[in-house]
Amino acid sequence: MPLGPDDEVLTFLPLCHAAERILSVCVPIRHGITINIAESGDTFAADIQEVAPTFIFAVPRVWEKFYSRINIVMNDATAFGRFAYDQALKTAGRREALIAAGKSVPMMLRLRHKVLDFLVLRNIRVELGLARAHTIVSGAAPISARLLSWFTALGVTVQEAYGQTETGIVTATIPGRSPIGSIGRALRNVEAKLADDGEILIRSSSNFSGYLNQPEKTAETVVDGWVYTGDVGTMDANGDLTILDRKKDIIITAGGKNITPSQLENELKFSPYISDAVIIGDKRKYLSVLIMIDHENVEKYAQEKRIPFSNYKSLCANTQIQDLIEGEVERANSGFSPVEQVKKFRLIDVLLTAEDNELTPTMKLKRNEIERKYKDLIETMY
């Protein structure tokens, strides 16, 4: 990564998170980068605008919020503003497709992109605090390929990095060379391969030595120097890895169909009105989903449509909000085969925070905890 003393980073995730500590503390110390500490998670949007960092690491939840924010702004824009935004994205998309295919970009397309980038896309980058960013990294969870393509069209290249607390950061994408949606190639002094069942194995000097006082768990995880990551994926001829899902999260339906839920979950989270989603369906006859709405965007939608509500619970219970989310579920379903589509959904009507057991420090829903706590709600879908 092209980093040096002139760069600035904004750190906002909990420093108990290994990737945040590596990328927002250790790497900046190594390169003499100025470290800015966000005031809080709630002020992050304002903080990143103020600092406009050149180097950013964030989890997919943050990138999804950025997309949602611009989507909502565009809904309120004038007809001309929406037209200009659509044309800018389409022009950038055509340009990126030609570059990815190794073809030259026609002069008129280059000129059109330059004008629309200056008039439209540049302003969006400033609004998001990304105007100075040259190195942007996403990690800690899978991210939607469509979301990455949107950022690329915006003029922002988001690299993916992959690792675990047990391995350190072990792969990263190479801009312009790694497929969008992959986690990239093994870093120097890192070996990566796939087991017979597709599980990703890592051997590196950064691998951990074992779990504290858990020799049996250590023996299961580290075999002949290889860490069994628990992630199932694919590897192309260039060594670029793509994660399909956590091995333990793969759903086997009652009909014997293997489903990787993260792909549909990412498609659902691409909606500006859905913050997170957990697909249910193991040993069941069809898939269902528990959804956590994006509080800010859904509340704004309700106010604009004059939908009455008194609190978060009543907002989730409103039939018009249910219809809104049903439309988003149908949109996400359209890209999948019938057996991979969700048939029913329910909304989690409790506003969760980082202090709740259902969320990780990086604000991801914990699948096992959600399935346990909302067991009765899940049963209503079957």
C-alpha cells in the first residue's frame, strides 16, 4: 500500500478488533501516519468529513451505510440531479468495464466521464469524506460485489483484505487485477490452499500458536502448520480467493439443497432500508429471513409518507413498512433460483446496539445468538 508520513487515518472501530488494531494502529505507526480517533460511532459520518483521511479501513456495514446515505439523498434530489447522478454512474461503469477488459477507452467517453466526475461524482466523494482517500480497505466480513462496483464507479477503489485473529491479515486484492468480490491473493510469506471440501487453509509465520488452555480445539484448528479457517471458498488460476460462506453457516434444506446464505444476505443488505439480515432454513423445507431495518432511513421514509409510529417497535409493525421491506426482499430474491429464495421474513423489532449480545463489536448480527433468542419468531414463519 502506498502509505507514508503525509497520510492520515481515521480509526473508529473497537481496538479489541484485531484487524482494526493492525490497520489503524500498527500500520500507521510503521509508516508514520497521523492517527485520528473518531469521537464515537455516532459521529463517524461528521468525523470522516472533517478529517477526509487518505487511508481508511472499515467493515462492510460502514460501506453499506455510505451507499444508503447517498441513495436517500438522491431520492430527495431534483429530477435533473437524479438524471445527472444516473448518467455519471452509467458512464463510469462503461469506462470501468472497458478498462477491466483490457480495452482502450474512446476519447468521447473519457471526456464525458471527466466532466460528469467533476460535476457529480467528485461532490459525492466530498460528501462522504472520501475526496482525499487513495487507499481504502474493507474486511472482517463478506461485502457485496454490487456495492464494490458502485464505489468503483464513484471513483473510489475499495480493496478487500482477509484474515482472522488466528492468522493475522493474509490476503488482499490487487486493484485492477483481482476479480471484484474476491478477497485477493496470499501476501508475501503466506501460503493458501483449499481442502477437499473447499475450506480455506492458511500457513504463515503470522499464524497463532494455539488457543489458551484449549489443546483439543487447537489440534482441530491447526494441522501440520495449516490453520483451518472455517471459511469455504474457491480459488482461480491466479490464486485469487473468493469466500462462499462460513462452513458452519452453510444451510442444508430438508430437500438436501446446500445454500450459502451470505450471498443473499449481502444482496438484502444492498437495500438502503435493510441494515442486516440472517437467513434461516437448515433442515427446513424453505428459506426464511430475520431482518434488521436501517432505523434512520426507514424512519425518514415513514415521515415522508406520513406513516404514523410512536417508537421503533411500532415502526417495524406498521403494514406499510412491512410492504416496503417485502418489496426489497422480492428485489433481492430476483437474482436467485427458486430454491435459494426466501419465502417469508420477519423484522427484529428491537433496536440493537453494540452492547447487545446479538451484535459483534463490528455491528454484525451473531447468527447463533439470533437463532436462539428469536426461536419463537422464527417458528411463526414455518
